[in-house]
Amino acid sequence: MANCDTCGKNTEKLYVCEIEGTQLNVCKNCTKYGKIIKKPIPKIKKKKKFKKPKKRIIQTIIDDFPNLIKNKREKLGLKQKELAIKLAERESIIQKLETGQLKPSLKLARKLESHLDIELVVQKSVDTEFGQKSKSSGKLTIGDMIRLKK
């Protein structure tokens, strides 16, 4: 879309027209003020190829992590403070994990997995829109999280 040099109308088709010795790009209505030098060339719209969404593997924490952590810790006969010392974390972190107030990072989840012999991290396959890679260099984006919820 472009504007007519004479009337300013926004139009798709502009004619090259000579008006009072000057070449102007004008709309169909304004061609009456001069001589048409060049008619607009119709644009051929290319059909866009539909790209299938590509699958991408991401790692995420399971939903039932608070119960799993608490049950395994109790089964091993550990107190929250003892587990915190083993993991080199604060006791408040362990409390928040077990109540579900805090979701562990992948690094912390891996530590919990190795010390408690449980599985917290799972791999999920997600569709990337139209084959585009995430701009976050492999990190989980808000858009990825929304897709995971669905």
C-alpha cells in the first residue's frame, strides 16, 4: 500500500503519470489530470508453504514433586534440616519444596534426585510454532510454559 502523490489516498495500485511535466505516482482517479506513462503491475502473491510444527525436547519438573520429596525423605528417616545439610541448601528451601511453595530449579532437582534416589525431572516433547527455534537459546520461555500447561 502506498499513497497517491496528488490526493494522498492510500491505495494498492499506483500509476506512473506525467502531470504538468512531472512524473508522479498517482491513484486511478488522479490519472485524469495527466498522461499515463506506466500502468501498475499486478502483484502475484506467492503461496506460503505450511510448515509443520517441529518437536523440541525440554526438561521439566513433575507436578507431584512436593509429595515425592517429603515421602522419600521420611522413608529414609531424615529430618528436613539433615536433608538440607546433605544438599548444601537452607532448611527453609526444603520446607518450601515440600509444601509446594517453591518449585526446584533443574540443578536442585538433579541434586534431590541423586540424594533421594527419586525421579523429578522428565523430558517432554513440545511443538515449536512453524519450525521456529526459541530465541531464548534453549531456556524455557513463558510461551513454552503456556504450551506445557495445555
